[in-house]
Amino acid sequence: MKKAIIIFLGLFLSANLSLSAQSDFKTYMQESIALYDSVKTLADYQNIANRFDRIAKAEKEEWLPNYYAGLTYVYMSFVRGLEDDKRDEYLDQALVYAEKAAEFAGNDVEITVLTGYIYMAKVSVSPALRGMTMSSKVSGYFEKALAMSPNNPRANLMLGRWKYGTAQFFGSDTAEPCALMQKSLTLFEAMGNDTGIMPSWGKNQAVAMAKNCKGNN
């Protein structure tokens, strides 16, 4: 009887510790994600990336900290005034984190979108030189993401953005990409704002791109 009680208490305490750890993880993640709303400088982004890196090292089986670290480095690459080499450095770092996230999450739609976003940003560093060599890779990731999850708002948004930019470059019709971005906006609005720590970015981009589409029609 005494042995059974000891085993029960051990299991009970172990479960409580596990729940506590998960609660702390979620709290740290939420606090770090909330910092995006107050970003003003490149240093602010670096602080966020560092936070996610620390969480990733502490929670080695979780994919989200690596995912968000990668996303933060993508954002950093778009800060105005950066030299091309620095932009590439940030994007290479973003790719490392995306690959780490994939090690834990496998073939995940959000990581697929993020990887496409990284390569899209790489093209934007030098469109004339990289457009021919990287365009199919960007399209491939976004199309794969949309096939994996047709109602993922970021998959619709990013494929729409990519196709819109391509259509503008070649002077072709933008009806298809605009439809994707409008669907994205509808999906974002249906989701609401409470998504916990799962990826929820992109609504502001969808709103801006939908306005561009209306302005060009």
C-alpha cells in the first residue's frame, strides 16, 4: 500500500511539474510575441530574436521558438538602410531557424510558408540577379503550402503577394493574386485575434494588399 501511494505521488508531482513547465513556456512565448507590437529599431527585433533563441535552447522539443526566431530575422532583413550583405546574413540566419523548426515539426504548413517567405526576401535583395534562379523555389514553397492547407491565411496571402509582384513586373492580369489575397483577408477576419502562440501574422499585409488590388481595378 505504501509503495502504491509513493508511486501515485510521484506520478502526480511529475504531471504537475510538466503542466507548470508548459505554462511557463506558453507565458514566455506570449510575452515575446507581444513585443512585436512595440518594435521601433533593429535592436528591438534583435532582442526578440534572442528571446526566442533562448526559449528554443531551453525547450528543445518545441518548434515554435525556432519558427519565430526565423520569422524575426526575416522582418529584420526588411529594415530600411541595411546593406545587401547584411540582409542576406539575416536571411541565412532565418533559414537556419526554419530548418531547425522543421526538425521538430516535420512537413508543417507554417514552416513551409516561412521558408518561402525567406526565399522571397532573398529575391528582393537583388531581383534582377536572383529572379531567374530563385523564382521557381519561392513559387514552389507557397504553392506547396496552399496545397497542404487551402484555408491557411498566410499560404493564400504569400502566394498572392508573390503572384501579384510577378504580374506587375510582366504587366499581366492581377485577378488571380488579388483573389488569393482577398480570400486571405476573409480567413484572417474569421479567425479573430485570439490565436494563442500559434502563428497569426499577416493580417496587416492582407489589408494593405487588398487595398492595392482595389486601387488597381
